[in-house]
Amino acid sequence: MKYNELIEKYRNGELGGEEAAEVSREIEKHEAISDYLAERDDIPELSELEADAARDETAQQDESKAFAKKVRRQIRRAFLKAGIITGLAVLAAVLFCIYALPKLVDKAYYDPNEVAGRSEYDIETDRMSIDTSVYTELFLPTGLRQDVSAASLGFGKYSVLIRQNFSLSGAAKDTAGILDKGKLTLYDPNVLQRPVVNIFDPMSAGLQSDYSNEGLKQYFEPDDLDEEMNIVYVTFDSVKSFGELDDWCRSNDVSPLWAAVSANGRADYPVCGFCVNHGSIFQWCDDEKYPNLTLFSITEDRSEEALTRHVSSLFAYAADHYEAMEMLGGNGFPNYMRERLSETAEFIKENGLEIYGAVFACDRDTAIRLHDSAEGVAYMWTEPAE
């Protein structure tokens, strides 16, 4: 039986004598203990209990404040960390856009500063210099240029300077412009423009052609010639080998600057040829694929065999890098030109050079003498030397 049930029965007088006496003794004992405790001074009073409770509450509040402070510190630290990470990410993105992204975009387009070759002396040749050299030697009879400087402006855009390396008048005429995503815009676009017509007459040399100049004297006016220096374009009455051209020049006491070439008995516009007695100032190392591409490589050996390799390589390189030729030429090539360049390269490699015209720089008397008395001249075109 539980003690509280026992007390209830005692109160109701339901306990027997022995059990009632036992409960009565227990009650007296507890009353005595209560009286004793009430008389003691060291028993905590209510105020002290309240103070202890207040202290406990204060301690709890302090712990809560400390916990809240710790939480705020952790939140502040998290925000600071997030801010630093965000700031670094933004900084990285900005630096990427300023420095890395423009260069990545550059790689997607024509890069004029790409190292196209390196000579045995560790001299580098950049892409646009070699492309410009091939283009101007092949298509511009008196306009050889091969020294190009390009400064990247980012995102596939470059500021370019094309220097004049060869001048008959002694005055260099450099040109500059912008190369933007593979499109070249020059401040003087005439510098790299090909002649608007074939300044030779292939048909009078016995070649097949869609173009013919009629009237030998139409573009030869002695009264318009300069006393000191003129550019004279001579079309022969038959196709010559390089050796035959050399013999003709020796017999007429002239030195050719440039020679017009045909392939398989045909020559069309644009006129194509090569520099004979002047040429590249830079070196080129890919002689396996394009042997003697630059005239620098045959400075000491200008034999017909070496020049044949040179001209074949010119045509082969132009065919393989046709987009660069179009860029430099203003996209004005006929549709068949890439294929014709490749075919001409193979023909010259297998059959040698066919030369049907040549360019000379001479005074007025020499030009008249070539026109009036030189054998084998079928057509002449003259213009002032620049």
C-alpha cells in the first residue's frame, strides 16, 4: 500500500491499533523535523531562493546573449566570405574579359602575328608578312611588299602597317589599316589592288585567253614617257623559257623586274608572275612543302631550276592559303582562281616556266628602242614609275 493511501485511511480512522500507532509516530517525527528546520539560521530563505533563481536566469540570459553573439559572428563571417568570393569571382571575370577573352577571340580569326616559319638562324617569319609577300609578288608586277607589323586590339582586330620594300622612284609609300576578324581595310586601298585589266596581251603571245588587247600603240605613247624612268610591260610574240628570256634581255641590254607566266598554253586575268631580279628580304624554313618560296633562299643560285621551284611554290602557297589571298586582294578573284593556282603550280613543277611577258624599268629612249626595234615584241604598255 502506498504511503499516501495509508495516511488517508489513518485520517478516516480505518487503520487498526498497531498501524494507527505507527502512522502517528511517523507524523510526530516529521513535525519535529519541521520545527527543527524552521529554527535553523542557515536554511535558505525565500529571498535567497529568489536571488539564486535570478542568478540562474541571468546566467541563462548571458549564455543566450553569448550564443546569439556567436551566431551573429558566424553569419557575419559567412557574409564576409561570400562577399570576398563574389568579389574575387567578379574580378576574375573582369580580368578574363580584359585580358584572356580578346586573345581567345583572336584565335578564332586570322592572326597576322602567327609564327609561320623559323629559319635555321632562328629568325621568325609572321603569317601576314609571308602572305603579303606571296600575294604582292604573284599578282602585283611592281608592288612587292613583305614587311608587315600588326598590333592586336583584341577580339580579332588588329592595327596593321604594310611597308614598301621596293620602290623604283626611291620614295617608300607605306600604308596602314585595320584587320578586323579577317577583313582588311586599308587607308589607301589602291596599294594592294591588282591591275584592272591584264596589262599584257596573252593572245598575241599565242596563248588561249578570254582577254585581248587590240592595237599595239594604244597604250604606248612616246610623248607621255618620262625621260628618266618608266615602267614598261612587254608582251612577247611567243612563249619563252626562263633561259630564252635571259638571252632576250641580254641582247637588248635590259634587266627584267618581273615576268608574267602562263600554264598549259593559257593565261587569263588576273595576271600572275614572279620577281626576277629582286625579291624577299626575309627567310622561310618550310622548304619541304614550298621549296625556294622566298627569293632570299636562292640569292646565290638564280638558276632556271631554282626559279622554277620558286614560282611553283608561289602558286602552291597561294592555293593553300587562298583565304589570305582573297583578304589581301579584297575578295575580287574569279571563282575558278583557287583551282587555277593549284593547277598552275603542278604544271610549272612538271613542265618548267612559260613566260609570255616581262616588266622593265627604263628611260624614255630605251622604251622607244624596245618598241621600235626589239625582236619578238608583240605588245607594250607603259606607265610612270612610282
